[in-house]
Amino acid sequence: MTMLGNFDFDVIRRALPYLFFEGMRFTLTLTALAAFGGLVFGTLIALMRLSSYKWLGRIAGFYVDFIRSLPLVLVIFWFYFLVPYIGQWLTGASRPITVGAFASSLITFIAFEAAYFSEIMRAGIQSISKGQPAAASALGLTYAQSMRYVVLPQAFRNMLPVLLTQTIVLFQDTSLVYVLSIPDFLGAASKVAQRDGRLVEMYLFAALVYFVISCVASFGVRRLQSRIAIVR
Amino acid sequence: MNYNWNWHIFLEPNPMGTGTYLDLLLSGLVVTVKVSVLAWIIALVTGSVIGVLRTLPSRTASWIGFCWVEFFRNMPLLVQLFLWFFVLPELLPRTAGLWLKQLPNAPFWTAAIGVGLFMSARVAVQLQAGITSLPRGQKQASTALGLTTVQTYRYVLLPMAFRIILPPLTSEFLNTIKNSAVAITIGLIELTGQARSMQEFSFQVFEAFTAATVLYLLLNFVVVTAMRFLERYVAIPGYITGK
């Protein structure tokens, strides 16, 4: 054991404010906003896939299959270089606009996660019995109203554990913004590790933090799942 | 859009002197395939062992299986690769650590083992689900026939379970291919890595990433088609997918 003898806990202690107030804040904000955006767009994509307009369903299906067959790292690179050009096109500017690290990664993760969330929501919508939308339309509700008040709330509720599990995966996946040298939690840990030459301490600590958060979160999801199961 | 498209770039020689830019990307594809296949073998072998452990009546066995899965599932793959690549050599005795660091092609082996172990947790969970989905009578009948536990798994449970979980295993193999791109962070120049270096050498960002995207889609297509044939070949008569 060469390194464990001079394991330097003080390096971690001194870096704590930076790791959590900068790094973890970035990670958690990105996770929360990407999960929310992914859920909204994912639901829209799921509705497109299930709509009676065939071509709408085909476009949505193509998008989902396309995104799901690419590595997230490649998608991160794609959007990092593409978003400035899209921004230029949207705003009519004369040169590609500069997009901040946070905005760029948020757009990437929303676009990426929407594909995965849409599959979950599609399964959720399909799990609702046909009598529900039929009864809604018999009551005179429009398609939008029947979705808004009858189908989607139940689909969301049924799929809540799966959606939360996907959010835990998303939480872990946000660490991949490392490839753009963005200081998320892992990026911050890696910066300190390289500055102080303390790779062992910082990476072990980062692994421990990710592990504890994911474990606690998935334990919570399991509890929620059993509670929902009793209610139904 | 004031971007200078140049699709002929693929036929121009790359600065590494290894042929054209297309050759550069194809060599990346070969690395991606090699790492993914090796990682998949590791994932299948260890994942099967752990999956079986999780279904055994022994408390210790299922506890080991539980810990293995939770350990590899609750950390980002990127962090796991960093642990194997940067941390492990420091924790080992000096000579072993040095040997590990000086290993030729270290990123390749680290990526294969790291991605393999990461995926093994997922394979284990799938296999466990496959085994527990079998009717209880299968196991009871094997016991009644006088088969030992090993024989029961070898001749009765596993041949059934593996065929049942073939479709989810296909998507786990596709995930292995996708996850191999994370190895770019420990310096493995696979397909995404080569697209990135092509972008840095030639400044043709979108051509490079388009080509990488097409190659990933092709790889996906090949795997899905091959697995569909395999599924049909090993389908169990009497099950929905069987004849």
C-alpha cells in the first residue's frame, strides 16, 4: 500500500466548498432542468408517436431511434458545435453566436433525455385502459382536455418510479460534460486533483459522493414504488 | 449558415500519415468494435455468474450479488474508468502499479475491463429476471430428477433464461458499444475520438461528426440484424417468439 499511508484528507476538506457550491450545484441544476425539459418534450414526442397522424408518429419514432443509437459523448460534441450555428440561424446574426457551457449542455441533455423519457411516457400512456379516453370523450372533453385531465396524470403516476430511475441515470450521465472541460462535480474534483496532484483522494471522494447520492435516491424510488403498489 | 462544407475531406490525406481521413475514422471504428466485443464478453461472463448468485438460496451468495450490482450501478461509468485508470495503479504495491501504468495500450484494456464490469451489473439483473420468470416447476422437476444445483442451472434454467432475455441482452450490447465512447476520457482513440481528432486537424466539424454518426448507425443496424437471426434460431417452441 503505497498511497493509503499518505492519504491526504485535508485536500478534500479544503476543496469541499468549491466541490459542492460550484460543482455539485452545476450537476444538480443541470440534472433537475434536463429532467424537467426531457419530461415535457418527451411527453410531446410520446403524444406525437401515438397520434393518429401517421407522419407525425413517424417523425417522432425516427427521432427517438436516431438519438437512442448514438453515444451520449458524441451527442454532447454534436450539440456543442451545432448550437452556436442554430442560434445564428434563429437570431439572424452574422456569425455563430456564443453559447455558455451551461446552456449548451442543458440543450444537449434535454434533447437527449427527451428520447428516453418519451419511451417511458409512451409505455405509461399505453398502460391506461381504453375506457378512460373513451369515457372522457363521452363526457365531451376535447383531445387536449382528455390528455391533460385524464390520461397524462395517470400515466405520469404509473411511470413515476421509472421516470425517477431514469433521472438517477441522468444524474450520473451529466458527469460526461467532463469532455467539454465544464466544472460540474466531477470536473471540479478533477481540476483540484490535477492542481494539487491528488488524483487518488479526489477521484475516490467523487466516486463515494456519486455512490451515496445514487444509492439513497434509488432506495427512495424503491420505497415509493412499494407505496404506489399498495395504493393501487 | 456560414460554414464551409467540404465533403471531399474524407478522401484527403490525414496528418497522421495513415492514409485518408476516412481511413482514420475506420480505424476508430475498428477500435470501437474491438473494445465493445471484449467488454461484452467480460460483461456476459461476470454478469452471468453474478446473476446466478443472486438467484441462489444461499444468503451469502445473494448478498455478494447484491453488493456487486449496487457497486457498479451507482457510480457514473466515467468515474469508474477514472478509478481503474488513475486510482488503482496507485493503490497497488509499487511494482504492480508501475507495471500497470507502463502496460502498452493501457487505455484499451482499462476501457474493455471498465465498461465490461459496468455492463456486468446490468447483465446480472437481466439474467436474474430471466431465471425468476421461469415457472417454479422447472427447478422442482430438476430436483425431483436428482440433478445437482450445478446441473439444474447448466441443463435446465440457464438455457431457458438466456433465450428469454435475448432481446434485452441485444439492447445491452448496443449500450456497450455506446458506452465504449466514454473511454475517450482516458485517452482511447475510438470512433468518437477519431471524429474529434479529424475535427481538430481539418476544422470540418460537421462532416467528421456526420461520418461518425453514420458509422454508429451502421454498427447498430448490423448488431440488431444479427441478433434478430440469432433470436429466431434459438427461439423456444411454445413461447411467443418460438415456432
